[in-house]
Amino acid sequence: MVARISRPAKTAMQSGQAKSKRWLLEFEPEAARSADPLMGWTSSSDMKSQIRLFFATKEDAIAYAERKGLEYRVVEPKERAPKTLSYSDNFKFGRIGTWTH
């Protein structure tokens, strides 16, 4: 079973960077999920898919995986490219959108 080490992206409900600096170690699924024919709930026989371990640094997560003898794969995060927006651009003469109020 392969462990995946990554830094999760922030959720759409977050405006800040809280909890996005930690590294996550989780196991890749061994078996596909199946749907229950009566209720339609999804289930899996893979119990390791429920394990999620958080670490402060990538090196800590790698050291844990090596210490436990786990095969692992590191997924490097994509860095954000912040857009610089100016409030005065809303009132520009040559602005593309229409003024609505």
C-alpha cells in the first residue's frame, strides 16, 4: 500500500491560509468503493483509507514513513499566484465591464 504525502489546498470556505501549511500523509485506496444496492450509500473494504496523519513539515512525514517501512509518494503543492487588484480599477475609463449601479 502506497502512502501519499501532500500539502492540501485551502478550502473554498477559507479566506486565510490556516491549516494549509501542514503536510498530510494518507494512503491511496487499494479497492474501489461500491454502492449499496438498497440505500445507495458508498462503502469500501479498505480500512487504511480512513487514516489521515498531519505533520508540521514534509521531512517529518517522510521520516515517519521511512521509520514505519511504508512505501510513499510525495506530491509537491502548486504555489498560489496572487493577483494584484486595485480598487481604482473599478472606476477606470476604459474598463471592460459595464457599470451596474
